[in-house]
Amino acid sequence: MAQDSFEPAAEARRLSRAARWAVLATLDRQLAGPYASLVSVATDIDGAPLLLISRLAVHTRNLEVDPLCSLLYAEVGAGDPMEHPRVSVAGSATRLDDPSRARRRFLARHPAAALYADFADFSFWRVEPRSAHLVAGFGRIVDLAPVDLLVDLTDASELVAAEEEAVAHVNADHAETLRLYATRLLGLPDGDWTMTGLDPEGCDLALGDLAARLRFPQRVRGPGPLRAVLRDLAEQARAT
């Protein structure tokens, strides 16, 4: 990423959208301090973090008493971990009364979680971001606000309504296109990539334990523009 192309908000969104795990910090009254644990994560369509957690876990019991928390997303790879980008998102967690969309998006990112998602002690939670701190390299340390982390959906109701059907269609009929997106546009390993979700700014891809974010060249608000963008990206991938 060239220095003049650095977009802090976009980088923070990429890190959270592409993550499958994060470190969750909660406030533990028994310890009289913070408690950190590793959790599986996904994102809602606007980018808010989603959790599937058990009441038997310490972090869930902590959130039931005090919803304030933070999530650390860190990109991993070869070399010094301190040289890789990471973002810490602070917010307030709420158990979802109607988790249908959260469930679909979370299980698309973590299919194995379907084995326990319906257990009585498990529930889906959404974290409303309040702030974030991005460390993306030397000279790239930025504090961010909620508006930098979440996608505004006020003009994209048609896309939100069509998301589930669109994702299912792409996975069923355009598997080879997804493979081209991953290998030629993102430089990722070849394989049977799937789309796990989409939103006005891009789509999320997965292959086993790998997850990635494909950013759209322009904002998409409905099914028609979505088809056009996906077609243009496919043509770009084939020409690469």
C-alpha cells in the first residue's frame, strides 16, 4: 500500500471484515480489572462486530453485568507480528433478540458453529462501536470514530433486503468467478472460495480458515448496481 493511498477508515474496516477471530476484552468485577479471551467473530452488514458466545463463558457473564468491551483484530503472517496492521475497537455489546441476520452471516463465516449455535446457553451479540485505534505501520497510527467503522445503510435498503438472495445466487452459479476474484484480484490461494456476505462497500470471501475482503470500486445501493459491479470485477479478473 503506497503512502499516498493510505485510507485509515478503509483499512480498519478491511481488518474487521476479514477477521475470523479477535481478542475480546471485558470488565471483570471479580478480578477488579479487564479479562481477555479469544473469540470467533463476524460482522453485520454495516460492519458492526458479531459474536456467538455461551453464558458459561466468563466474558459473557462479564458482558451481562457491564456491556463495555473492546475487540482487537490483528492481521497475522510471516515475520514480526508487531509489523502487521491491527485495530482495537471499543464499544458496547448487546444480546440480539432477533438474531436471524446475525446468525446467517456468522454461520457463513464459521460453518462449524452450526453444531452449537442452537444450544440453550449460546446467543448472538452485536457490538456497537464507540471508537477505534488503528496501528497500520510506521506513521500510520490513527484514532477512529464510529462513522469510520460502520457503513451507512440509509440509502441501501434495497441491497440490504436482497443480500441473502444475492449471496446464495453467487455461490450457487458463479463459483468460478469467486475463484477469480480471490486469486487474480486479491492474490490469494486457489480453491473453492465462497461469498459469506456483502454490503454497499464490498463483499467477504472465505476458503476454509482463510477469509478476505473484496472492496467494490464504488458504492452499491441495490441489486442492479451490484450485478454491474460484480460483472465488471469479473471482467477485470479475467483480464489480469
